[in-house]
Amino acid sequence: MGIFLFAIVSCNNLEHKDSPDIRFTGKCYRIRKGAWVDIIDAYSYYDYFSYKFHDHNIIGYYSSHETLGKEDHDSPFCCNLEWKLEDCIYYERLYDNQFSDWEVFDIQYIDSSKILINGAEFKRLELCEYLLYDIW
């Protein structure tokens, strides 16, 4: 009985709220790569970052990093973030993590095809790309 009550209380804390800004709903990505190295047929480095903004307050984040064609030991990395808007300032923190504090989330809506996150430009996926490349 005690375990069942704990599960109910725990699930209540994971309640989704509406998206703070529906303009961001969808998936966006950024690719950063170094010079092409012919001898290994790969880039000197290749980074991929993506955010998946849902129609609620949870964001999926995914990143991967390769060096000389090989994935790094801590790659890929993914997590869920929670975000909110207060007094015209966006904030983010790790979702469902009691040790994560709210921090300023530097995000700007540019237009329907791109947004800025922490000063870096992210391309928005079109619906057909989104359905084809949606990995999570």
C-alpha cells in the first residue's frame, strides 16, 4: 500500500503545463563541423544538437559529437528540460530533477525557419523533415 501511494504522489509532481510560447513548438537542429579529412573520409569533428519543443512545457534535448569519424565516449547525450516564461524572460531546468535550479534560457524566435538558442542559430525542421528524421 505504501509503494502504491508513493507512485501516485510521484506522478502528480510530473504534471505537464501549457507551452510558455507556442511559436517554438516543433523540432530544430544545429550542425557544427570541422574540415573534411580525406584520408579517413570524415570531418575532423562533427557536432549535432537538437531541441524538440512540445505543445507543453517539456523540451527534449539531444546532442552528439564525433572526432575524426568516431563518436566520443560521452556521446550521444539526451535529456528533458522544463521551461517557463516569467516577466518576459525564459527559464529552463532539468525536468524532474530536484537538484536542478531555474536558469535563464537565452532563446529568441527569429522566424518560422530559425531560432537562436544561446546565440547559436538553429534551423527549424519542416513537417516532412520532422517526420522523416524524428529520432525521439
